[in-house]
Amino acid sequence: MNCRSEVLEVSVEGRQVDEAMLALLHTILLHRSTGKFHYKKEGTYSIGTVGTQDVDCDFIDFTLVRVSSDELDRVIRKAVAEFKDALGNSGSDGMGQISLEFYQKKKSRWPFSDECIPWEVWSIKVNVVNLANEQERQICREKVGEKLGEKVINIVEVINRHEYLPKMPTQSEVYNVFDTSLKDVQPYLYKITYQITDSLGTSVSTTMRRLIKDTLAL
Amino acid sequence: MDSDLSPQDKKDLDKFIKFFALKTVQVIVQARLGEKINTCSSSSPTGSDWFNLAIKDIPEVTHEAKKALAGQLPGIGRSMCVEISLKTSEGDSMELETWCLEMNEKCDKDIKVSYTVYNRLSLLLKSLLAITRVTPAYKLSRKQGHDYVILYRIYFGDVQLTGLGEGFQTVRVGIVGTPIGTITLSCAYRTNLALMSSRQFERTGPIMGIIIDHYVERPFTNMAHMHPCSYRSPGEDEGGTYAGIEDSQEVCTTSFSTSPPSQMVVPGKEGGVPQVPAQPTHGTAAEHGRIPSCPTGQSPQLAPPTSCSSEVKTVSPSDALETTFTRKVGAFVNKATTQVTTTSLDLPFAAFAPRAYDLQENDPMVHPPPSPAPSSPLQGSLHSNTSSHSGGQPQDDFVMVDFKPAFSKDDLLPMDLGTFYKEFQNPPQLASLSIDVSVQSMAEDLDSLPEKLAIYEKNIDEFDAFVDTLQ
């Protein structure tokens, strides 16, 4: 089984980075989260309810839909903030990539640690532009809003191909497929990483791998 | 086909499709309410949240959806459509998008109904939640209120996309294969929103034609099925929210619904409302295959919150002639409009017409006097403002249009201000100004001064006595 890989590219102004990333990451996670599983006897389970929230962006003409889970929102915001800081610190170029990877854990025998097998990776390439005046910023607001709309349509298109999804696990296996740490929703196991491209546009000169969400103990 | 499906699976699948259709309608309409939607996640399943999603059920919307479905399910050749349109306070309406839930014949026999189909339908609803915030109508719906409202209409049968204008785009939300066919959910949305501004001026056949053509098989009967995408308590007067026109249009200033009752509309720059018949013409029901449970001519009987279109608005005929103009009444006033034609008016300058014609030689507009300055700034301004009117003296073949400005009173003067100005644009020359200048020269004036002074000195006592009486 090959890992499915999708790339999305956006060009945004500096102050739009947060919201643009949140919009795309939350849209993906909305589709990759279920309600909490409640296992019953005989291997059956029931699924909790997922609520949604509309969030208006301040710097982009866009409203994103996210899962109603403050915990999940906090985690994603933290990751995006770190990415943005890294982008800001990298220099004037402002190009980077944030990746959302869904994976499954596969237990290995001792002494080897569990394997993480990704089954879907979303890479969002960001190009930060600098704008000279307010008029350009206003145009950028609208344009980025439209672009995000197009990206949402792309995401939905990929997801609705109904390609590989991990099988619904039994109670003992649920931790290998889903992130069960949140109270109210249950996304598939995921991790967010980012890379900053240097000003030459070549491959990464400063690679910072931050495993925001990884239950693997290294 | 169905024989491969167990009865339980078939029953489950029908239930899933039915509730999926109802939830789809809820998501779409709620996304056009103009508000942000928030629902809570719940870790303990309540058993009532279909597809494991917290989607509220607005009872009115469910009722309309069930009415449209009328016991049937979306199936092959039977699509369920939710049409979203915009209606301005002037009565203009424009279709914005049509969401279609369809089924095609491609079956997926191996798919598990109770598990995979259910989960994929859930995924499709999530996609719908995301996509409904992305189409252009979302932004419009967030700004609805005083100037326009968003309406929805649910119908069953063939998809109608003609009202979306040219160049409409389609976005596919997703598909779910089932053993009896593949469910597809898509949205066709209008891209040309600029139509609104040109429509404002064209109160002629084509605009009406567009509306009529769209509903060619089911004309205004189905306007009655348009419902506002707003969660208001029944009985509230919807008309009260309309106050004016959206800023995007270059509208004739007299066309606002808040204009005073006496304001006239200039012919040819008609800003009035296209005629909406109070009694819609009869037509077949839109929904093919639907039991015609709706009586014809139904719109006046419908409850107020559910039929925006049955409001009685001002009517100005689309075929306004040059000599006919309509007294515009404030919106939602049930008075019949009065059509005033110039033939029923007395020519305002009937008395003056021949005189003006004859006096053209003496008319100071046409032949300005050689030297005298205007005796007052007002007269000066009359000259400049009304000089254009001098050329427009009433001729036999020229019809004067009487402008009656707002708030004019005709009880104090026998005429209004405009007429006053026009009548007095030709005042008789002042006696002192009509002195034949060539007779007297400046020198003679100066010579006669001492004589005058002597006379005044002689009569000084009289002058003093006069001044005393004034004190």
C-alpha cells in the first residue's frame, strides 16, 4: 500500500499565514476525525457525535469549518504558530512547507519500537509575500480567500475518492489507528511537521522536525 | 439489483438515503441563514445524530423537504434539488446556486451498507459543510438583511439550471457508491453576479421573460415555494426589513422604497418593481412524479413567512410609455397605483404658451438686455438655471412634464415652487431699467444733481417730520 500524498500551494501575506494554515489543516482534520468510539460487547462499537464550528478569518475573506474541539484547535494552532515563527526567523524569503501526515502504528517485536506507517500525507507549501500598501492588502484578502476556497474543493475531491482508509480497529487496536487522547473527538493518528526552505530555494538547509503529536517514544 | 441486497440492508439503505437527503437540505439552508453555525461535539452518542454529525434540524426546513419528497426518495432520474436565490427589497430575484442530490445507475454491489455506505455518507456531509462556505453565495448570505434576503426552494425531479445565467460553474461535493446506484452531490453556482445592476434598469419584457421562462412550466406558483433562509418566528412581517437597495447598483434615485409617496418616477428611468401578480397563473407542479397536492392559485393563502413573493409591492408596468408615469408608493403599501398621464393634466403653461411664444423677442432669456445686471441674485440664478427651459417653450407637439417635488405644498400659494419659478422667469422689466439709456447720459445726470439737492434742502422739514413718525 502506497502512501497517498497530496500537495497544496498557497501564496499569502505574512499576517495571513496562521489563518490560511488553520483553514486547510482544519478542513482536512474535519474529514479525518470521527466521534469517540465506545466499544460494547461482542466487538461492536458506537460512535460519538462530531460538532462543527464556523470561524471567520480576520485577515482573509474566508470562513473555515472546523471540528468543535477546543483541544484539537489548540494543538493545531500551536503547530501553526511554531511554523510561522520559523518562517519569520528564516529570513526574508518566506517559503516553507507544513505537512500533516496520517499514519498507523504497527507493533514490532522487542527491542524494536513501533513502526509508523503513513497512509496519507498532506503537504502545504507556503510562499509569503510582502505587500506595499493597503489596497494591495485588500485585494490579497479576497484573492487568498478565493484560493483557499479552491484548495478546500481540492481537498474534498481527494477525500471523496474514497481511497485507502485504515480498517476500523478492534478495541485493542484502536490506539494504533486513532488518536484517542482528546475528550470529544477522535482523529486518525497524525503528526504535523514543517520545513523551511532557504532563500536559495534549494532543499532544506534548516530542517526542524517537531513532532507535535506522536505517541512514539524516541 | 435489489435481489442481491438483503431486505434489512435495503431497508437500512433507504433510511440512510432519506435521512441523508434531509440532512443535506438542513446543511445547505443553515449555511445560507447568514449566521455562523456552531454545534457541539459529544463523546456519548445520543442515538439521534444521524451520520455521527451534530446537524440541527430546523423544523420548517424538514417540513419543506419532506413535502418536496412526498414520500419518495432521491433515485435514478429523481433528483432532489435545493435552489438558493437572492431577492432584493425591490422585488428582483436571482438564482444563485442549485445543489443537486442525484443518483446514477453505477452500482457497487460489494459495498457494506450499514458500515461503509453510512460512513461515506457521513464524510460527504462533512464535505458539504466545507463546500457550502466556499461558494460565492455564502458571502452574499452572510450580508443579507435589509437590502436583500436569501431564499431557498426544494424541488424534486429534473434539475433546472437555466436560471443560473451563462457561465455557471459546477463543483462536485462527492459521491458515494451504493448497491442500488451511486449518490452524487454537486452544486451549480452562478458566476455572473453583475446581472443585478443591469436588471435594475430594464423593466421591460426580457426581465419578466427570464422570470417567466425559468418557471415556464410552473410559473409563479412556485415562487410561492421560495422560503427565506432566515430563522424567524412565524407571523413576523418580513416586509419591514427592507429599507433600500444594495450599494452595488446605480439606481435611479427615485426608485428607493423609502421614497415619499408623492415622488414621481421619471419615465424611461424606471426604477419601479416589475409586476408581480397577486394571483399566480396556474401551472403544473414543478415536481415531476409528485402527487399534485398543492392547490392552484395558492400563493395568497400561504402563511406569510413562507412566501416572500406574495407581498404586494408597488407596481409599475414594464411597458411604461414616455407620456405615462407612475406615482410610486412606498413599498408594501396596498394602495393601488395611480397612473397619471399628461393628457389628464392641464398644460401648466397653457395660459402662457402663446404669450411666451409672442414675447420671445422681449424674452430676456433669448435676448438678454444689453446692460442691466440682474436686480437680485435670485433672478440671476433663475436666468442661469432656467435658460435651458426657454428653448423648451411649450409647442403644440411638445408635452410638458410637470415635476412635483417632494413635500411641496400648494395650499399657501396657488402653485408650487417649480411652477413659481417658471412663471416668474419672465417678469416685466422694471421701469427704471427700461429707461432709454441713449437719451440720458452721465453728464446730464450730474448736471441735474444740484437742482435736485436744492429741492431736497427746501423740503428738509418734511423729511425730518417723516423720520420722527418712524421712531
